[in-house]
Amino acid sequence: MNIVVQTISTFFLYAVGAVFAQNAVFSRSLGVSRLVKMVGEASSDNLLFCGLLCLVQVISAPLAWMANRWILTPLSFRAAVRPLVLVLCSAAALGIVIVVCSALRRPSTSRVAQLLPMATFNCAVIGCLLVTTIQNFTLVQTLGFAVGSGAGYTLAVLAVTEGQRKLQARAVPAVFRGLPVTLLYIGILALAIYGFTGHTAAF
Amino acid sequence: MPERAVRVVHEGHALNRDYLAMMVPLMAWPVFLYGWRPVALCAAALVTARICDWLGAKLLSHRYDPTENSSLLYAVLLVMLMPATVPYYVVVVSTAVAVLIAKEAFGGYGAHPFHPTAVGYVAAVISWPQYLLRYPTPFQGALPLWGGMDNVLYSDGISQVMSTGGTPAVERLDLLLGNYAGAMGTGPALIILACGLLLLLRRRINVVVPASFLLAAGLMVWCFPRIGNASGWLWQDVSLRLSALQFEMLSGGMLFGAVFLCCEPSTCPKNLLAQLIYGLLLGVLSMMYRYFGSYEVGVCFALLIMNAASSYIDRAVIRLANRKGVIRRGNVG
Amino acid sequence: MAMWAKRIVHLNENFVAISRRDRVFLNNPVVMNGVGLAPLVIAATTGLNALMLSVAVLLMITPTRVLSALVCRWVRFRALVYCLSAAVVYIGAYYCMQAWFSVEVTYLGMYLPLLVVEPIVIRRYEQPAPEKISSALKKGLLNTAGYVLVILLVGMLRELLAQGALFGQPLFDGSILPLSQLAAGGFIVVGVLCAVWRGAVNLVKKRVNMEAKKYQ
């Protein structure tokens, strides 16, 4: 009973930490290029993209943990092949999602197939896997962090999309329109989040 | 007869002029405590704000309007949040950040999503915590206008004392008057309340946001006081909770934020219910920053987060009201 | 003089096409497309970090692009090909970095392996048409040049603002804005730099236009 409570509390601790204190976008700047492009285009696929990203993240996290435990840790040159192994883990997660989606035969499968590579091979997913494998998280910590990382990215997308109303106003000076003002917006929000933690996220 | 040219005054001029007028009595107290240095710091901030305004207009190719005085207000508010021993270059750099980055880069008056004073203060306190989180002891003689602060005595701020579990040794009268080590403009609670009343009577601020802000913050302090060991139910340990309430609410920029920062027209929601929700969340977040972050003036950090959410709250409330209105109209018609 | 006039007029008429090919100043990948932001904002906090990242990027962008262009002739799944090529190239790049910056490379933390999926390295996979090897080589080198320029600029600027030093050599006492070494400051510095750069590009465009009008 104690172990269950401890497991659940570790899971939630790492998940909440990954959403706020170690937010993928605001603290580690992962997936910002994709974020800026997404909110600039203001399409309705943003939520679908974030959902797919969370899905791939959660599926690839345990795969990465297993790879770290059984393949990477015994190797002396693990730092060199870590990205290769992690890319293969996320590719495996991508494969699983494709198989599940085509088995479900929803009409949105083609759009899903279009978005999936971008949702899989991006800095947010691989960055989260890098953090959990470099810092040797346990399985529960890895799962919690992965869930939180995906949720944090979605939160960042929502926050910046919400801000776009003011950022796309005509009043914004021409040289700042688009990327610069979005970066300033993200930067100021990152300042606010930094105030909570008081220190930079370890990388 | 030749017509006199009508000087077109910026739309926000009167509002900001009223706010700036409130700063004059507020400035009297830090001058009384610390000498003329607060005035010199204010002057440096005002000059920087004007130069940054002109620079912004020049670089971003829009007309420089000398009657647009919101930058002056943001600069003075920023200085009021700092202790009197802060160096001049900190004031200059944080004012430049507040005006150029938080205001001009986003499009100037009315278009900025974040309160420039909050951005400037947050940038300053994160960059120079050694200058902004150390408060000079009052009544030690006038602080030097120039040069180093080597012979100045410092005391811990009220929030710092409470975060380590202690009880600040400040009498209630001193709390109300501002006779304790704190930021320049956040101490004199009575003056701030008087200014708030005046601004309210002139309809420069609304009553919903500051009231809900203070209510939510007060509730947080009541439920989780930082003084002593208040482990009972909410109606137990009343004296402890009241004591914590007076310390937390009268210090650390809570009143200052309620009166001068919350109701900024570009960043505050317009709808009444949205303003209520905004104020409540602002109060909760400010107290969370005071409790869990190491920053005493938590209201600035909370403002940044709530500014990002304010237009969403407005839209959500209007959408909800429209949906309910449709149902109501259907029933009536 | 006639040669100069002809070139200016030609530049003005085809400014958009010519600027698209210039990946160093007029159409810098970072400033105009917003790629490669993660290492810029978090890792490029000092001149030395920026130098290390530039070397890493130099070793990775062009080989990845050329290798992927080669493999994509036969394999259809472009995203996976580009990422795997980057990961394979990374192995070599990692050992080079270890040889040249043995201790300091730890300052980059996870932003060195993250280059494997950085858009600046693999973004070409989003365009479905396969690339010619020569084009991959040329564009890879141009993109590298543009990115290296920005990353060195950002790294040196942030070190100057935060520490008053350059590559560890102190230049003046005190710091103008210590915030620049944090993530939040990084976003702000990169944002302002992009705005200033775009302003410069606009100025050049206006100048070219003015000069061309003189000769038309």
C-alpha cells in the first residue's frame, strides 16, 4: 500500500514538475521552432498535433527507459549512440501509433499520418527522452516526466496561441511582427515561471 | 481672426496624469525615511523613460507623441517597488527593459499584453537580487546620493523573516505608516489607501479587481498563515491568523499592486465577472509566489501570468454569458 | 558605373528571388524562419559555448543533408532517414568534439545530442521532393554559415551583457543585464536580435530600391 502511494506521488511530482518548473518550452526551449510556426499559422490542427505529441511521448518514454537500462548503460560509448537509440525508440512509438490509428480506421487518419513525423522527430519528444536517460530516471519518474512534458508543451501552445491575438495586432511594429514578438512573449512568460523555481532547469 | 491650433492630447494622458499625481504624496514618505535619494532615482527613471519613448518612436518609425505619458508612470511605479539603496544603473536598465521591450516592442500604448512595470521589476529582481532584495533600515540618516552603499545598515524584509518561520518585530502603527525596511513605495499603507480612494472616486480604477485581489490573498493568508503553527481549523488560532494577515497584506506590494498595478487598462479584463475571476486568481498566485518563490513582491510575477490569461477570461465569460443569454431569451420569447 | 547600375536594377527587380538564396544575411534561417532556436536560447550563453555549438553544427548539417539526399533516393520515409542520418553523423561529430573540447563540451549538456532532431539539421525532410547531392551540399554549407553567424553573435552578445567578458576575458567590470544568461533572457535577446536583423534587411531593401530608382 505504501509502495503504491509512493509510486503515485513520485509520478505526480515529476509530472507537475515537468509541466511548470521544467516546462519543455519555457525552461528548456524545446520545440519552440515548431511552436512559433504552429501559432503563426493558426490552424485547427494544433490540438491534434499536441495530442499526437503527448501520445508519442508517453509511448516512447518506457521504450527509452528500457533501452537506457539494457542497451545504453552497459556501453562505454553510450553518449555517442544515445541519440541514435532514442530516435529509434521514438520511431518505434510512431510505428505503434500508426498501427493503432490505421486499425481504428478513423477518417482523420491521413491528417494524422501527415502530422505524425513532425510530432515524433522534434526537440520536445527527443529532449524529454534525453533528460530522462541522461539523468537515469526510474520507470515511474520517466513516465511522470513524459506525461508532464507533453502536457507542458500543450499548455505552452495554448498560452502562446492565446497571446497571438495581441501579437498579430496591427500596432506591433513591422520589424517585430511574427517571430521576434512571439519570442519576447515566450521570454516574458519564462521570466514569470523562473520566479517560481528560482533556478534554471538542469541540462 | 486666426484660429488657435488645438493641441491634441493623447487619450490616456489624463488617466496617467492622475496616477502620477498620486505618486507625489507617496514619494513623501521614502524621502522622510531615506533622504533625497528616492527623488534622484525617480528622476533618473523618468529621464530614461522619456529617452526610451523617443528612441522607440525613432527606431520603430512612428510619431513621437510627447503627451503620451504612460512610460513615465511605468517608470515611477517601477522605482517605487525597489529599495532606496538600488544603484542608478539598475533603475536605468530596468526602465529601458520595461519601456522598450515590454511596451514599445509590442506596439506601444494599449497594445502591450504585459504590464511594463511588472516586466521591468521581474527582470530587475531576477538579474540583481543582491540589490533588490536587501532593504535599508529606516531612520539611519539620509542615504548618500552618489557612490557606494558601504556604510548603510540593512534589515531583512518582512517576507524574508516570515519565510524562515519568524515573526517580524514591527508594530502595527509602523506597518501602517511604512516605518520598516521595505521597498520605497510599498510601505506607507495609509497613503496608498488614501490614493486608492481618490483614484476610485475619480473612476480611474474599478473596485472589483483590487477588492477580489485583496480578498483572495487574504483568504490564502487566513487558511495558511506563515506565523507560528496554526494547525487547527479555520476558526481556531484567530490571533495568529490575524497577525499573519496584517503582516502579509500590509507589506510586500500587496496594497501597492492592488491600487496601482491591477487596473491598468490594456491588461485588465473588461467584463465584470472576468474582472472578479482575474482579481481572485491574481491574489492566489501572488500569495503562492510569496510563499514558494523567494520574491517578496509576488504580485508582479502573478501579474505576468494573469496578463497572459486576461483576454481569455474575458472571452470565456462573454461566451458563457451569450450561451446563457440565448437560453434565457428562448424562455422569454 | 553602368555595370553597377545594371546590377542594382537587376537586384531590385529580383530582390525576392535573390534574397531567398542568400542564407547568411538576407534570408538567414534563424531570423527569417525561426529554426535552430533551442541551442541558441539555452546553450549559447557564452562565446565558448557558441563556438562549440558552431563546430558541432558545422560537422553535422552538411554531412546529414548530403547523406540523407543520397539515401532518400531509395528509401521513402524521409523523416526517419534524416533523423537516422543525423544520429549516425552525430557519432563522428561527438568524437571530434570530445577530442577538441574534452571538458568544456559538458557545458552544452543535452543540447549537443539534441542537434540530431534540430530543425536546422533535418527540416528538409518536410519537403517531399528529393534533393540533388550538389544542391544538398550547397544549401547545407550556406545554412551552416548563416546559423554559425547568428549563434556566435548571440553567444558573444549574451556573455558581454551578462558578464562583461568575451570568451572568458573580462572586458569591463559589472554586468549590463545578467538576465541574458538565463533561458528567459535568451528568448528576449534572440527576439530583439531578430528584430534588429530584420530592420537591417529592410533598410538594405529600401536602399537598393532607392538606388535602382535613380538609374531607371
